[in-house]
Amino acid sequence: QSVLTQPPSASGTPGQRVTISCSGNNSNIGSHNANWYHQSPGAAPKLVIYDNNQRPSGVPDRFSGSKSGTSASLAISGLQSDDEGHYYCGTWDDSLNAVFGGGTKLTVL
Amino acid sequence: QIQLQQSGPGLVKPSQTLSLICAISGDNVSTKTATWNWIRLSPSRGLEWLGRAYYRSKWYTDYAVSVVGRITINPDTSKDQFSLHLNSVTPEDAAVYFCARGGIADSRGLFHLHAFHIWGQGTVVTVSS
């Protein structure tokens, strides 16, 4: 059972906007920045959002993040077929461990 | 351009030790602005952080509660690489293992050590006799 809670699945049609939530507590998301990763089948995870709302170089601005209290969210606008895969939230915990959510499988219909 | 290249066996017998190496190119394992991590992915556990090593005038390691006592992460400064050793493995340790660098720099020059921005290619580890 993962420390952070995510919905197991999400879906949308091409061009739509989808959001994925991530819930934690005061010792993790409430105290530290949230990061988001996209994992396509057979590939390593790719960082798409760090520091709650920052995009690494090369990540399109269709991806955005936010954090409020002990929850974080990832939004993807203008949904494309390449966006399919699993999305994981992650952060640091005061127990000196990195923690992740269980992952959300995004399907582009 | 920083890259991580993993090597090591994909099949480990129960009760034995899983050993993997992550070779770093384009960076130094002794850099003071990064951490060097091992993370695994399995259908049952999702993404699970195992531990990290980092240098800040001396070497430090942190290990996940789930594997503490069985895990060692060792940096090798002569080869700019770091290794994972996980002993007494069971079928529950079967997963895809990744090494990852923490420490992406933002536009203000700050380093975000808990954001894993560079990953190795992954090693599928099976635990079976």
C-alpha cells in the first residue's frame, strides 16, 4: 500500500483536459514539494513536474501542477495519445524516505 | 548530458544477494549537488524508493524502512558509479530496478534533490531457483 493516494485510473479524449490528484499528510506533501512522473510501458519514469509546479526542460506547457495543503494535482490539457501511461506523484517524507503514490493509469480514448 | 547505465544479473536465487551497478557519464558521483538513488517498480508495490547515497564533504546513505538491514548502496569514486546490494531476496523482491539521479536545477540555481530527473534504463529482476 503506497504512502500517497492516487486514483487508479483516469481517461479523456484527445484535446480534453484531465487532472490527477495525489493525497498525503503533513509529514510528506504538507511539508515538501510534490513531483510527478510519467511512465510509458517498458520505459523508465520521466519527470514531468517538480517543485509542485515547475516543468523540466522539454516538457510541454500542457502539463501543469499545483499543491494545496497535503494534496497535489497534475493537470494535462490538450490531451494526446502520447500522454497515455502511468502517472506517479512523489515527494520526500520526514521519515527520511522518498515516497510515491500507487500510480494512475491514464487512457486516451 | 548526464546518463546512467545499469548493469547486473536479471536472475537471482531466493536467499541470495541482488547486486546491480549504475555507471554515471557526464557527472561525478562525488558531486555535492545531487543524490544517487535506487528505485524499483512492481505491479504489487508500484514505485518504491529503496535508498540513496550522496556526498557532502563525507558520504551519507539513507535507506527505506522496508529494506533497511538488507540493503547497501556503495559509491565508487574511481569509476563514477554506485551499486545496490540487496541480500536475502525473496520472490517479493522481483521488480524492475532503476537507478536515478536527484538534483534537478531550477532557474534560480536551486537543486531539488528529491526530484528524480535522470533514470537508468531499468533492470528486470526475477527471483527464482
